[in-house]
Amino acid sequence: MIDFPTDDGYRWSVLVRDIDSEQVLLQHSPERVLSTASIGKLFLLHRILTEVDAGTRSLDELVTRLPSDVIGGSGLWQKLQQDALSIYDLAALVGAVSDNDATNALLRVVGIETVREHARNLGYQHSRLNDAIRWPIPPGHPTRLSEANASEMVDFVSRLQLDRDLSRGSGDIFRKWLGASADMSMVASVFDFDGLDHDCFDGGVWLWNKTGTISTVRADVGVAMGRNRRVAYAVLAEWDAGADARGPVLETMAEVGQLIGEAIGWQDPRPKRSAARAAAMPAVAPVSASAADARAAIAAAANDAALRDVRYLVLDGDSGAPLLERSPDDPSPSASVMKTVTGTLALANLGADHRIPTRVVRTSDSEAVLIGGGDVTLSRTPTDEPTFYPHPAHLDALADQLRTNMPGLERLLLDDELFAASQWHPTWDPAGRSPENYIPFISALQVDGDRDDPLMDDSARSENPVGRVAAGLGALLDDVEIARGSAPDGAADEVARVNSAPMTELVREMLRSSDNALAEALARLVAIARGGDASWGSLQREIRAAVADLGLDASGCKFVDGSGLSEDNRLTPRFVAELLRRGYLGEEPFASLVPLLTVSGQTMAPTRFTGANRVVGNSVRAKTGFINSVHSLAGIVTTRGGRNLVFAVFACDLDTPVDREARLAVERLVTALHLHGDALG
């Protein structure tokens, strides 16, 4: 598998998929929306050919260059004498060299709003061309020329290859334009193509693509074909301003190109590069010559001193028989493995389809109260704009409803009292708000997890989440006073409401990104749903009672919070393994949780199971965890022989903070289970 770098704020959205079988060959955060520089120009070219198919546009139409079209940057038209070119020729310049002047001229003819609407009509919620090319960017214009996620762009190029939206003739023209792409610096760099001349089989590969480049972005989307296989890909990378990330990003994109080449049967013609790649591949441990050798390999990994004071339990998924154990009933700090408990209880007590409401109730003709319901994913970004959380509710939708339903609104009060009794636990580190940026105050009314940047996971949190909500609403509701307040008892005249994504999606996101704010909100909502309140004492009592209601033995466990951040949480390997095994066996609500766990090489963080541990491929489905006292990992690993093992491992040290070596030792143990676990029993 490919290790996607994350230093300097690198952000990736990657998907590689077989066009015909739809088999996913590689993915990394494919739903993440990133800036994509010139990639959005694809929608302009597609719109032009759609109009050609409809008979409303001719590719022979001449377009005269105007001074307002001239922007410079990438392109050739700026260097040509001819001021009038056909639409066909301008589109060819866009496809070949991403010509900015040609793009602006075509957008003037077609209309930027027409292109935006065209992308929406194709079904894309997050991928679009936002504007013409402008510099400097005038106030009020989008700061991103285009944005997209890999999932939608792979769908787009797959449909293009299959002629799903265009006629065959127009599809051929589109692919011819992109088959002349001169930028072979990214995914396509490994194939040694001649720029402008890869619209045919060359070295056994036929490729058409579009790239996007600015100082903080490298993006490449396209289709690569061998004689017997067609693969669609989108590799999007973005990084923080000021970081020179081009080298590592381009190197990683070339690795994706190698993977694609191997998938379509390409043979690398460079002997030195082939030899270097073979030497760099992690050694796959051979199948053990005997069961004794296999058990010895597992024992060596299980007794690694780097595991510190480790506690673990490995069960046969089908029989439940214990196969490997060490202190399985000794409680350990949980770290984020606690989120498996919180997620299970949320699904059991709130329901998989439950959505968290944010409501506004009328108190008079001119006053209303917005009541925070605990939805930390609520966003201040405009509807349909990307945020860190998938499919959130938006403040602007509430504001639109208020303008319609309460035209006389003069004063809006913000009620965040639902979680007021447990906004911060004394064992949490205040650095988690800033500069480490991994948790906000747990307010029932906040936007974007109270992040400064609604797109960035590790973005500073404030001392006043409700103040951020007030600022967002103030920008949307002119001449409305916004202040803190409380909803009066019995207030029921609801005038506006937005709802979160369904609980299943919230739990999936909590497990994927290990989002602490979301975990804490769900834990409090579970306590309230069971008749308690959001105080720490009630939350702790209701979690224990809810666990007992599910028939789990929590002997030795201590539940302090819903996220696992507190060093005072305690879970035992037996408790966690039993929870996961019941999910593996299909028992609800546990069975609804297991598919939401992250998968190695796919949805799990790319820093996990690297190096020689990459041999696990996608055979590990688990939840990771880390605080100073423990590296934890719990889930299900499939052996080479197809046996499913349930495991819970806590590499614990209550005296000295654990380090990266402890985490790697945990992964080596799980890798040993994958390679040799068939010999256990």
C-alpha cells in the first residue's frame, strides 16, 4: 500500500477504481473535498460538448479574445498572434496546456453559472468550477478556482470513458483534447510519455488526463488503459501555504502511477527503477514451515518489550475461543477505543436513523430562541460548500427558514444549555483546544466542531463556541439582535429546524476521524435519552447502565467520558473483544458498529500499518487510540487462511508516556496475527 505523507498539513483525496468491475484498487479519504486548481475546467469542456450534442453550439464558432480574458499564467494563446480562434481550438488549448486565457474566453461565451449548474445537474455536490481565472481575486469572488473530491471525479471520468452523458462523437473529442495533456509530472510521470502525444497506446498504456497546479495544490484525474483493463483515477493533494511539499507529493503521485500501471499490465521499461522498486517493497513473510514456527512468530511479537505493560486478548471470531491473552481482565486507559462503546450505545439508544435537530422556537412576533440540540457538525459554511464533517446541517438553511417564517424577527436568543453541566472534564488537557486543536468545549450549540477553519481537522478551537455561532448568524440575519438566552418552558411554536446526518453516518465519522467533540456529544445524548442529564455524574451512570442493558460484563471498567480522552477511563481487553465479537456474529446493535470501523490501507489513517506491516493489506478492521498512557487498537483481523480473529490490545504505561515504538509494536502483533494466526488454537 502507499504511505500518503501528512506533514506540513498535507491533505489527500484519492481513489483508483476499475471502470468495468468497479473494484476499488486504492482509496484514501475519497470523500474529502480539496482545492483542485484547474481540474474544474473539465466541467466547462463537458458543458460545451453537451450543447454541441443538443444542437445549440457549434465547435466552429469563432471567439475573439478580449482584454478582459487575458490573465496569463498557464497557456499558449498569450504567445500567439491570432486573436480569434474556434471554440474547438480554444477547448483543445484548455485540454492540452490548461490555457487560462482560453478558459476565460470560453467562460464568457458559455457562462460561469451555466457551468456550475451543469456540474450540479450531473449529480456532483462537491466538485465544481467556481469562477473565471482572476488575479488578484476581487473581494466577494471565490478564493478557490475549483474544488472536488476524488469520489466524484472518478465517477466523472468513468462516465466519460463509457460515453454515459455525451454522444460517442463528443466523447471522442473530449478524450482527444485530454489525450494531448502536456503535464505528465504527476500520476502519469512513471509512463515516460511524450507530452502532447499519448492519445494512443504507448508502451502498452493509453492515458488521458487533466491536471491542476497552484503553489499549494497538485491534482491529477484521468483514465489509464491497458490492453485488457481500464482504470479511472483521481489523486488530489493540498497542503498548507508556505510549505514546499511538491517533492513528497509528486513522489507519492508517481507511486500511484506505478500501482495503476501494474493493475493494467504495464511493464516498467527502466531496469534501475524496477530493481529499486522491487528492493523497496516490504518483504512478505513466508508462510511458516510449521505451526510451531507460526506460533513462535506470534509469541515474539506478543512479547515485544516495546509493548510496555501490555494487556491483550485474541478470540476466534466464530467460536469465541481465547487464542492468545495477557492480563485480559486488567483494566487499561482506553484512549479512543472508548469510541467503540460510545458508538454502540448511540446506535442502540438513539437509533441508526436518528438525526440531531437544531430548532428555533417563536417566543413572540419579534423574538425567537435557537435551541442547540447537540449537533457539533452544524456548519457555518454555505449549504453545498464543503466542511470537515460529511453532509452537515447549515446555519444558512436555518436563516432562510427564519426569513420566510418570521419576517418580523428582531431578536434571536441562542440557547446552549443542554450540555452546560459538562463542557470540560478536569482531566483533559486545555492544550487540546489550542495549540493541539483536537477538542472544543462540549457545547450543545456550536458550528464545525468550533474549528477556526471549518475544513481542517486540527484547527484551533475557541473559548466561546456559541460566540462563533452568533457571528455566523449575524452575517446571515441583517438587523437581528443576537444574544445568549434560554427557551421558556413549554416553548413549542417551532419556526425553523435543520437536522444532522443520520446517526450511522455520525458514528462512522466519529470512528474514521476519531472526532472527540462528536463522541462527547453522542455520549451526552445517550445519557439524556435514557432519562439522565448531561452532567458528568449522569453520563457516567448512564453509560454503565446502558452497557449492562446490552449484557456486557463491565467488571473492572471505568467510564469517565465518551471520547477516551481522560486518563481515568479504564477498559479491559475482554470487555472490548466481547463487544466486537458480538458485532462480528451479527448481533445488534453491535453488528451495526463493526462495518463502520476503519479499514487498513483504505479508511484507516495512512500512517498505520506502514513498512513491512503493509502486508496486512485491507485485512484489519479496527479502532485506533492514543493518549500519553496507552496505544490501543481493537478490531477484527483476517488471517491468510481466511480466519477472522477478534482482538483488543492495550500497550499501556501508567508511569512513562508511551511512544511511537509502542504503536509500531501493536501493529506488528496484529500483522503477526494476519500472517500466522491460522496456527493458533
